[in-house]
Amino acid sequence: CNRIRGKCCTLEEVWSCWVELVHYLDQETAWLNTLEEKVQTSASLPDKTEDVSEAMKSLEAVLRHPADNRTQIRELGQTLIDGGILDDLINERLEAFNSRYEELSHLAVSRQISLEQHLLTLRENDHMLQALQESLEALDKQLTTYLTERVDAFQTPQEAQKIQAEIGRA
């Protein structure tokens, strides 16, 4: 009778451990699904600084996921495997989870780096466009003044050459 109680207690402990393991696996799988979604949606963004910045922040927020659940999964899985119960099933589930975790983590970090580089390029382009716009506005103002004052290129040849050079650079 004591032997049966002992086996019953062992089975209850194993079952409890299994339920807890499945719970953590479900939580982490939901997180992996969110991570995968963020990686996929960040793949096709318009070339707008705000959109790329927002996608990068969103991906970074998901990547800040604590490793506590993975530690629990590893410990619970090892406990069950050490007990010699459901070894193959547990190994299969853990290998599938770990493989997907590693694959998505690497993909997400790679995408994060790509987004950072893309954002840097977009910001540089925005800066250059802003400088070009300011230069063109100053040139437009100067030309408008010359037109208003009826000044032509023959009256100020050096100024005309300077303006022509600026137009050539723009």
C-alpha cells in the first residue's frame, strides 16, 4: 500500500511538473509568435524615418523579454528527463522550442541591426534634404530680390556666376 502511495505521489509530482512545463512553453510560444510577427512586419516598411523608428522600438520592446521562463523550461525539462519519464516527448518539445527560439532570436537581432542602419541612412538623407531645401529657399529669396529690383546678370556678373554654381550643385 505504501509502495502504491509512493508511486502515486511520484506520478502527481511528475504530472505537476509536466503541467508547469507546458504552461511555460505556451507562454514562451506566445512570445515567440509576437516576436515573429514584429520581425515580419518590420520587413516591408515605407522609407519614412518615423515608421522605421517605430518598428525598431517595437521590436526592441519585444526583445527585452526576460529569460526567466526559459530558465524554468530548462529546469523543469531537465527534472522530468532526469526522472526518466516521457524523455522522448520532452526532448522533442524542448528541441523544437529551443530551435525556434534560437532561429527567431537571431533573425530579430539581425533585423534590429538592419533597421538601425536603415534609420541612420534615412536620417542622413533627411538632413541632406533639409540642407538642400534651405539652400534652395535662400537662392529663391535672392533671385526674387534681383527680379524685384530689376537686376540682371550683366550688372553683377560675379554674383551671376556664383548663383549659377549654386544651382549646379543643387
